[in-house]
Amino acid sequence: MTKINVFISISLSFLFSGISYLLGGFDTGIKVLIGVIIIDYITGLVKAIYLKNINSTIGLKGIIKKMGYLVIVALSVQIDKIIGIESVRTIVIYFFVANEGISILENWGLMGLPLPKKLINILEELKEK
């Protein structure tokens, strides 16, 4: 391995370790949130292509919004540390997962696909809790 490869590997390790620390670890909740964020972005892009409404500004705003979700999760981790319990982060992650899930369904719905009402109800209920 060359010195530059070692430097890049070490740098990426520090970067991802720092991100994992800020997000309160890389558990199932954060994995699901990142997964639905990616799926929502992709379905939004597919919807824009389908509706012939592609706009780079809207796409950039979507990326910024989704990065904001992760900033709020990092904030909730700090709040959990202050109050001494680990529930604020979980509630925030559940809220954002539900919000992104609803958005995914809306994207597909706008393209005319049938949507399971039960899934919509579950996501809305999760978002309200």
C-alpha cells in the first residue's frame, strides 16, 4: 500500500468514526433512516423524470434537507447526553423515518401507482407519536 492510500484510509476512518459518534452510533435506527433518505431521494428523482420536471435546484434543496435531518439527529444525541436518557434520538429517528416513508409513498402516488392504505396509516401514526 502506498503512503497516499494509507493516508486516505486513515482519514476516511476518522471521518466515518466522527460521523458515527455524532449520530449516536451506527445502529439499526440510523441505518434505516439513511436507507429511507436514499430511497426517498431516488424516488423523488424518478418522479421528476416521470413528470418531466427535473430541476437541479430542487434536487440540491432535497439533499440539504436530508443532511439537516442528520444534523437534528446529532443534536438529539447531545440532548440525550444532557438529560441522561437515550430516547430523544430514537423519537427523532422514528419521526424522520415516518416522514421519509410518507414522502416515498407520495412520490410513487404522483406517478399513478396504487398505494397500500394500511402502510400509509402506519407511517402517519408513527409520525404523530
